[in-house]
Amino acid sequence: WVGGLEDLERRLIRTVGPARERFEEDPVRMMRALEYRVRLDFRLDEEVEEALHHSHDRIREAAPARLTYELMEALRSGHAAEIWKHWRDYGLLASAFPEIVADEEKDTTRVLGAIDRAIGRGWKVSDATVLATLFLPGFLRLLEEMAPGGSRLDNADFLRRLKAGIQPSMDRMMVSNHNAHLIYQGLFALTKMRRAPSSGRQILKMIRQDSFGTTWDLYRIAAAEKLFDDSVRSNWEQAIRRARDGSDPLPGKKSSAGSRRRRRPRRRSGGSEEGT
């Protein structure tokens, strides 16, 4: 009734009725218009294009829960980098998520591209992981600021500053406490992975954390994008594979968790040794 079939054939995105009115009725439609443009490889009608430039600030009137829902749909779509770029270029990102800084170097888009490729390879990426990727570039900047060149890090102060930088976004996006915990701890554990693993005990302690899945996904993404030193990646991969198989993570190292513990001498009582 409104020419929709013809629009599909022309691969064109239009609104039913005046675009400005439709976007003012529901500003989230602007996010969806750009998402469909990317996912379907359609083009925008000129009226829709003009309305996006005119009305993009209205997106801040949308409920935070709905904005977060659209964000998560985009991050899990396999097209996150391009959708993010379009939202940023049309001004929606700064209005919808002002606490999330889109880096001038486009590091966020770069990392989201790595997530897209991982999803394309069949990765099952958790909500905590895809959200944490938004903060990965800022995390790396903070790490270099507080521990330049891999120097010693004040863990307590780093975690405090990391949380202070992320918490406003967590609040606005209404992220659950559980996912917020996975994001904080998942990022923080990356500080231990700047160098090759030093002991089996260190590795076993890390993989027993409930946030390790997030940590490991983030590490592989960052290393693949050369945001971390890729030269130690194989060391971590081998050690973690062995630990998960029940083997000694770092065979031959004295500090390995698989090394034999010194046995305490048996304490004798009044009876025979067999009876103690």
C-alpha cells in the first residue's frame, strides 16, 4: 500500500510518511535505519538522509533500555564496525552514548571489526565481551599511562581509575552487575598478560576466575589487532591449552603448579607406623 515492494526491489530505505515526523515519534528508528543500511546494503532515501542530519539529537530522548537493546543487537550482528561508524558519522553515537568516547584514531571501530571477524568464524561471543571491546582502547591508553613500557603497575589505583572511567557508561546502559563485574575483571586481568606466563600457578588462578572467558576473548582480539605484543601469544595459548587438558601449564618450571610439593614428615604417635 505504500510502495514497499518497489522499495525492496530498488534496495531503498524509506519511512511510511514524513521522515522527520516518524523519527520524532520514535527516535530509535534512526538507529535502525542506519543498521538496516549496513546489514542489507541498502541506500537511504533522500528525505530519510536529510531527516537524520536534522533530527539526530532527538535520539537522547529515547529510553536508555531501548538504546542499549539496539546497541547490543548491532554488536552481535557481525556488522558492528560499520554500524558503529555510521552511527558516529550521523551524530547518533555522541547523543545516545555520550560517555563512550569514539577515538579519533578509530581504534574502537578497529576492535569492533575484529569482533565481526570472530563472529564470522563462528565464535560465540558473550555480551560482556562485546561490551568490553568498547572500552578496550581506553583501557590500553590507561595502562600505557600508568605503566609505560611495561613497568610496574599499581593494581589498586589502576582498577580504581578503570572503574571510574567505565562506570558512567555502565549506569547509562543499565548493564547488569554481573556483566559489569565480568567487564572490569576481564579487562583488569589483561594487565597480567603483557608478558609470557611465568608460573603454572598464575595460569591456573586466572582460568578459574569466572571472568576469564571475557579476558581470553579480549586478549586474542587485542593481540590479533597488534594492540598487544603478539610475540607472547603462543606462550599463553599453549599454557592455557595444557591447563585445560589437566596437564602442567608450564612443564619444567620450578614454580609450576604441577611441580611436586614437598611432603611433610609423618608424625609418629605411640602406636606403630601402620596404625598412625
